[in-house]
Amino acid sequence: MIRHIVFFTVPDRENLERVRAGLSILTEIPHSRLLEIGTNVKTDQLGTEVDLVVYGEFDDEAALAAYKAHPNYQKSIELVRPLREMRIAADYDTTTAARDPI
């Protein structure tokens, strides 16, 4: 399984709900096992920059690629990109992820 995690910052607080709505379009794409859009509750004392998080689970890289090829993915980008600042994404394969604490 592939986990897809994307972090966003929204510099203008008035646009936060517009960005969240633009990201919510992604939940209509059928290729994920799970796709959530979350607002950072900012309880970590060392890092409160992130405003919104996209978290997705996909069966494999092909499912993730199909998700990114869906028209709603591009539609979301067009709505969100002008309003957000930072975007950091990471994808990892849970079958190769370390399970032991470091």
C-alpha cells in the first residue's frame, strides 16, 4: 500500500476555507482506499506552520498515478495553487517502511 501525505500552508487566513474546499474535490476521485482532508490543530510546540493536510492510502503506485491523472486532481490544483504558499508531499510504500522504532 502507498501512503500519500501532503502538507499545505495558507498565508492569508481568509483563504483557508477556500483552500480546504479546493482540496476536498480530491475526495471525489475513486482510486484511493482512503482520502482525508484535515485542518492542523497545531498542538505540536515545534511545528505549527502547516495549515492543511491531505492524507491518502492507495493499493499501489498505479492507483496513485490514476488518482493524479483524474480531472479533479487538476481542478483542485487550479483552485488551490494561487491561494497556498508551501506544499510538501511524500509518498511511501508501507511494505518497505521500517516498523521498528529508531
